[in-house]
Amino acid sequence: MIHKTLLSMITVALLATGCDPAGSHSSAEEDVASREQDAAWIDLFDGHSTKGWSRYNKDEVGEAWKVHEGVLYLDPTSGKGGDLVTDDIFSDFHLQLEWKISKNGNSGVMFYVQESEKYNAPYATGPEMQIIDNDGHPDARIVKHRSGDLYDLIASSEEVSHPVGEWNKSEIISKDGKLDFYLNGVNTVSTTMWDDQWDELVAASKFKNWPGFAKYKEGKIALQDHGDAVWFRNIRIKKL
């Protein structure tokens, strides 16, 4: 009887203080899951240096690529830059980054890039998420060449890029051949790679006679030097 009374008192006290043992257990599990989720992300940019990157087919990073206050940016007035590629190779992945483009500027993010003397640039093998000043750069007049597009292959479902000088958030997710682009929270591109429809897309594009384009299922991430100022930050990736 004493034990039952004591148990009742403890239960009343817990309820009175808003403490729910079962709820606490659930919350703790959620916290662990959240920490594990965060731990799965790999920072591709440490905010202080170009560690983990190099110029395509070179060992160094061009002097036009600068780092300042957590931002990696291209200053085309300060020497040679070149396309940057990651040291690491990725297959299935989820990439997140933020970017902003200069007035009349052009750039891009490529993936599954093969670094090899066989190819003269990342775009010879890597599909591209386009980054461009939609209102100022002449290339943006071409369908499938605007921000958020899968360059020259698929136009964005919506145009949601922010104006020149403002930050945008992009995501590229590739899993088992399924490819999705997100721009500022909107799913702008959704397709399947390496099937018959994909081959038709490539055959109808400027890349139709490029033997290595979009054929590889693993490769490096590249940030394009298109000769215009562009800024990147919070670049991270998760292997899927």
C-alpha cells in the first residue's frame, strides 16, 4: 500500500511539473537522430581557406579565387582563377550551397566531373546547375540556360532566383540515378539519369557529340570560373 501511494505521489509530481518520462525518452532519441544527421554532412568549404579544392587538372588554386569572412569568391580582376574541383569523389550525394552572382555574371556548379588529361574542362563530363544573371547575361535569353536549370538539358519548373547581389540557396540530390535540383526551396528540376530518356536529352543538346558528357556515375564537384565574379558559402555535402 505504501509503495502504491508513493508511486501515485511521484506520478502526480511528474504531471504537475510537465515532466513526461516517455516524452523525454522520445525527445532524447530525436536529439540523437538529429546529431547523427548533422554528423553525416561534410563541409566542402571551411570558411577560411581553399583546402579540399584545386584548379581543374592542376595541383594549386588560381589566385583569383579568394576567401573572406566565410565566403569563397572569384575576383576575375586579380589574375587567373580556373574552375575549382573537389579533392574527393562522390557517387550518390546531397549537395547544399549558397551563391550570389555579379551583374551580367555567369557561373555554375557541376557534378560527376572527371579530372583527366582526356578532358579539357569540368563541363566536358559534368552536368551543370546553371548560375547566371537572368536579367543581364545574354546567355540567359536561351531556354535551359537560366539559373536553376540543368544546363542545356532541362529548364526550371519555376524561376525563383533572387536578384543580382542577393544570396540564393541551391541543392543537388543524386540518388540511384534520380536527380533533383532545388533553388530557394523550390524543386526546379526532377529527372532520371542514364536511362533512355536521359540519352535523348543529351542527344538533343549541345553535348550530343561529347563522348564523356554525363556518362559517369561518380566524380568531383566543380565550381565554374566563367570569367565573372561569383560568391559561394556554406558548401556542404552528404553521401547517400
